[in-house]
Amino acid sequence: MNKVVDGGFVTYELDGDVAVIGLNRPQKRNAISDAFVEAIAEAVMRAESEAKAGVIFGHGDHFCAGLDLAEHVKKTPFEGVRGSRRWHTVFAMIEHGAIPWVSALHGAVVGGGLELASSTHIRVADRTAFFALPEGQRGIFVGGGGSVRAARLMGAARMTDMMLTGRVASAEEAERWNLIQYLVEPGEARTRAMELAKSAASNAELSNFAIIHALPRIQDMAKEDGLFVESLMASFTATSPEAEERLRAFLEKRTKRLNIPEKD
Ligand code: 1HE
């Protein structure tokens, strides 16, 4: 494993093909300031240049308490909208970049923290995780893509409830609501996220690219358009040299079959 680089707001390390970004402002519960957003952007760009998948986790007792409210309180309306647009750009680098990302969640996954997690492709939470969108209580609105990404994961009705009433969802509720895909025991989120990221990193890069770029876009298309784009992506990936080699490896029994879970 590469040495952990502590860039102030984030730590960065490379574990094989997987880049690991740690949100590193635990004394402020990993609240995200403007400089913190830039540190995330820098780490994501570095990961894209040297890794095949990435993991994002939080140092300390929480994943992330969202927007840095102390910094936000002093902003003009124009600075506010520019700040929100910058969050959109940086989180889009995660969602529609070159590699898949897995978030490992524990403790507070709140406001902008939930928006960050929603921009990753797979969310793993341990049972200490709790999810909230207290923007209504703070007199603000989501600004890091939550109205698009988090609402699509859990549905607008649940998100409206969370924002209007301050409802805090448990990790178990988050799993039922489709906010997370994996629920693990306390302290195990990062280990499971690493396993999943390593698994994704072993796929053909072109397939991963198609999965993270085409699949979400197809959800926004009319049925016939979606099917047409699917055919293009299917042909584009299947005719690549890597696909040919991987298909041959399967037929010649040189590769593992499915990861079928073992029964207890
Ligand atoms: C913060 C922040 C923050 C903590 N900005 N400083 N997010 C929220 O409304 C969540 C606000 N935070 C909390 O509700 C709690 O801090 C937690 C439940 C996450 C954790 O509680 P706890 O008891 O462990 O910590 P604490 O004592 O509340 O906080 C420790 C310190 O972190 C304290 O500073 P200190 O100088 O008094 O030690 C807090 O002020 C500081 N801190 N959270 C600034 N968020 C792009 S739009 C997105 C919109 C949003 O994200 S809105 C949701 C904002």
C-alpha cells in the first residue's frame, strides 16, 4: 500500500488498484468548507490518473456533517450559488468520472454528506450510520445535488418528509429506502467497501465506464432511446480487445465463475 498522504482536509492512499480518500476534519465532524471541496476534487483527479476504483470514508466518529455552516453564514447570494455549482461539478466528477466509487458510511451522513455519498456508485453503511437532511431546520436548501441524486435513490416523498420534519433515518431504514446497498456491523464499512471496490477494479475498464455513464443516463431517457443506447454500449464494449480476451478466458475455463454467496 502506498504511504497515506495527508493533504489537510483529506488523506489519500493507493491500495493496489483502489484509491482511498479519507475525509479528514473530524474535529468539525468532516463538515465541508470551500477548501475541503477543492481537496476532494484534487484527490478524485489523482485517483482517476492512477486507480481503477475508489473508496471514500470519514475519519473520526462520522462520515460527514455536510456543509460547513460557519463558513456559509457569511456568504452573499452570488457566492452561495457559485459554491453550490462547484459542489455540483466536483460531485459530478465522482458520479460521471473515469472510475467507480464506493462510499463507506458510519455515524452522521447528513446534508452535504448524504449528497456526497449519493454521488458515489455503491454505498456501504455500518449500523452506527444515520441519515438526515436538516436543511429546512437551518433555513437553507440542499445545494450539493441532493434534490436530484438523493431523491432518485429514496424517492421524492421520503426526501420531502426528511426535509420537512427533520426525520433522521437509521441505517436499517436507509437500506429499506434504497439509500444504501450494503448494511454491515459497526466498524466494518470500510473493509466491505474495499472488497467491493477491488471487485469493481478487476472488471474491464470499458464495462465500468459504460455502467457508470450509460446506465444512469438511460434511466432519464424514453424507453426506445434507452434501448437504442443500450445496443450501442453493448456493441462498443463487446467488440473491444479486452472483451474478446475475457470471453475466451471464460470459454477456456481460465477464469472464476460467479461470486455465489456461501450458505450458512
Ligand atoms: C460543524 C458542523 C457543520 C459540526 N458545519 N461546523 N449539517 C448539519 O446541520 C449537521 C450539524 N451537525 C450536527 O448535527 C452534529 O455536529 C452531529 C450530529 C453531526 C455530530 O454531533 P456531535 O455532538 O458529535 O458534535 P458537535 O458537538 O455538534 O460538533 C463538533 C464540532 O463540529 C462543533 O464545533 P466546536 O468548535 O464547537 O467544537 C460543531 O460546531 C462543528 N460542526 N457540524 C460547521 N455542518 C451544499 S448544501 C448542503 C447543505 C447542508 O449540508 S445542511 C446540513 C448541515
